[in-house]
Amino acid sequence: MIAENQIVRHPLSSGEIARLFSRARFQRCIAGGHAIEHFVGRTLRSHDDIDVQVFFQDQHIVRALLADWDCWIAEPPPGTLRPWAIGETVPLSASDIWYRENETTPWRFQLMLD
């Protein structure tokens, strides 16, 4: 388990997210603060993360697409992360999934399931 307050983030840009998901055959979008700023047309504040939103039923397709990434499920409070195993269905109570290239790199984006 990893405590959320002990993590280092270095988020991908929206362009990098677009390239990463370019082979995806499911609906996805940028969510959260970056999406709001795109809508209003200006930067409102600095961000230490970037959120990608997909439908809950597409989670296994996403997991397969990014199988070589290190991904962890964010459990409800107290706010801990645990590995997301290939084939595991994310519980509805999970807030999101955190992705990084490998266990030595910073977190690059959060996946939100809707």
C-alpha cells in the first residue's frame, strides 16, 4: 500500500495523453481541472495531476491497453493505493486509478471510471 500523501507526480500533458490513448477504441476524455480550463479557454491554476475519464465497463480494455504501466487503485479514505491486477474488476467504491510508467517513476495520470 502507498499513502496518497507520500507520492510524487509529474503529469503527462494533454497531448501526451492523446498519443498514449491514440490506439484506444473506447470513449475517453480529459476530466477535472484541465477540462474546465479547456472549456473556459484559460489557465485558472497550476495542476499536479491530469485526469482521464472512461466508462466503467471499459476498464479491462484500458488495463490491457496499458498493461506495461504500473497502475494502482485509489481506495476510499484513509486514502491508500494498492496494485490493480490484470483481470481484476475495480470496486465501485474506488475513487480512481493512478498510472506511472514503472515503480521508480512519478505518477503520470489518474484514470477515473464513470
